[in-house]
Amino acid sequence: MLTAAASSPSQAPSSQVQKRVAKPPVIAGALTVQLLEDPAQLAAITDECERLASVTRPHLPFTTPQWLLHWWQHFRENRALVRDRFFVHTLRDERGTLIVLEPLMLTERPAKGLLRLRSISFFGADRNITELRGLICAPEHEALAARALLAHLTEHSAAWDSFAWDGLRQGGEAYEMLDA
């Protein structure tokens, strides 16, 4: 199940969207989605992430790689009943330029065993600590990013059970796509 949610006053309340597995959306151009499974991989692209954070609107500290790395270090869970896995995705254009950073985590409840729930969410699961959760990109790339991420996650849907979307702009193409 996918949940589309807005996380600021200018964004709409949550709505439910069924997990679409049949056919992912068509994405124009040569875009590359890459999964980063370790914080060191994010640290290695800090300069690119800083550039991306500078064009994200609104511009807040929660979009910087330093915030993301510190958040992960201090707030991720790793115990018997719950485990967060680093599940950050990047989206690059045909030139290899980083255009979107998707700071995701995959939470398993319980951490081990055959029967467990695997849910994807953006870093900052506590709305009182992280005020902006969601895609880190220029506003004009948000719909492209949502389509690419949806296609990628749909293709790999065996790895997760639910995904809580946060931070999409109300009335924007990405929000409308997931709210349909």
C-alpha cells in the first residue's frame, strides 16, 4: 500500500493509493535510480547533495546531507522489535547529474522472522523533529522523481509491504498522480 501525505500547511491531508504492481509509469529520457544501502555512500556524494539541497524549496537544513547523516546516526532503530535499514535512493539524469535525493529507510517490524512488516518511509518519521520530509529536489523535478521512484519501487515490490509518501506539494503533479 502507498500512502500519499502532505507535510506542511500548504499541503493536503493523507490519502490512500493502492500498490500498483502491474505496469510502472513510463519515464522519458535516460534516468538512473540507484539505491544507497550505507551512510558512507551518501557521505561520498556530499558535494552533489549540497548543491541539490540549495535548489530545494523551501530551503531548510533538513535537506542537507549533514542533517540526513546525523539523523540516521541518532534516530534509526536497531533492536529486536524494530530495525531501520538505510534505503536512500538517488536519481540521475542522462549526464549523470544528481537531480533527486530520496532519503528513505526500510523499517522491519519485528527485525527478524518470517512474519514481519517491511515499510518504507522518509527520514524524520517524527514530525516534531524533522519539519520537512520527502523528496530533495528542485520543484520542477518532483513529478519526475515521484514517477521514477514509483516505477523503481514497483519493480522491486517484493522487498517491501507499504510505503508512506510525505512532503509532496498539494496540487502538484506528483501529489495528483499518487492521489488518483
